[in-house]
Amino acid sequence: MRIVVVEDNISMAKGLRYYLQDAGHAVDLLHDGAEASAFLRDEPADIIVLDINLPSQDGLSVLRELRERGDLRPVLLLTAQSETRDKIEGLDAGADDYLAKPFEMEEFGARIRALSRRVVAPTTPNATIGGVSFDRTARMISSAEGPLNVPRREVALFERLLMAEGRIVSKQGLLDSLYGTGTDVDEPVVEVYVSRLRKRLQPHGVQIKVQRGLGYLMQAAP
């Protein structure tokens, strides 16, 4: 999944990013409320992690703007404030969950997993292509013989190509899904992951094709 983290505490923001990336998610990291508001108007994301106390524009106003324009993406609020009235204000503004600082990463991870189940709830939690199936909640690729041993980055790549439903996804689009927008990683990294994933999927009737100058698409083998 692609997760946007908006947190002005640099060390905490980096810690959250590393934790989420280790779980196989792409992470966009922002530190300013106004910047985040503009970013969220134009960029896709599955889950938003939003601190309340931000420079330029506070998190609650960013959240209200999201909901006023009909943006229903799940939002987890982070704040040092733990008073009941603050929680109520955040939830009334449209937050899906609320986590007061300081918190354990294990609890943060559990909250993210809970929100991710809401993301996949409107559609079928499992998808099939060729001879493999994908459990979106468990983030597991399986064949008739059982689960495949696929590293997390490649699972994220598979998920992005699967979501495209046979359409071409650019290298930059795949890079954003793997690492987040603006990351200091070059496009050739995508070629390495695609090559590895292609080899894993070929025996199970799934092809990843390259369209020169355009990107990649995934489809069942004929």
C-alpha cells in the first residue's frame, strides 16, 4: 500500500517511514501542513498518517479539507495531546483512528493493519491472475501448491501491477509505489525488481511485459 505520513518531528517521521517500508509499504513523507494539503489534493494514497501539530497548517484543518471535498481515505491522527476532548475533536473532524504520543511501534502497526482492512473491504479481499492468487489483507501471493516466497518489495510491485488490471504502469509510477514520491532512488532499481518478480511468476502462468519507453504491464499467460 501507499501511505502518506505527515509529521514534523523529523526523527519520528523517519522511524515511521522505516517501519512501514520494512512492512512492504511505499511511504510519502511530509513535514508541513500546507504542503501536505496540496499534496493530498493531487496524489493517490491508501492511508494517511497525520500529526495534529504541524507548521503552516494544523492537521485538523488538513483533515477537514479532505472530508469537505469528499475524500474518504482512512486517516490515523497522531498527537501529543491525550485529553478526551482532543480525541473527540479529531474524530468529529473525520479521523478514522487516533493514536496519542508516545506510542509503541507495535501498536502503530496494528492500527495501520486495521485501517488497511477497511481499504480492501469494499472489494474482494482476494484476487486471481493466471495460476496465482493474492490475499490483499495478508499481502501474500499463493499458487495451487501454497504460498510463494516473495520479498515484500516484490509483493508491493505485484500489487501495483495487479491493480492496473492489464494497463501499462510507468517506471516512475512503480517507483512511487515502492518507495514513495520524491525518493532518491533511480528508475533502474525497478528493472531489477521486475526481473526477479517475472522469474517467480512465469512458472505459474503470469507474465510481466515491458513496453519500451512506456512501462510494464502484467497479464495471465495465454
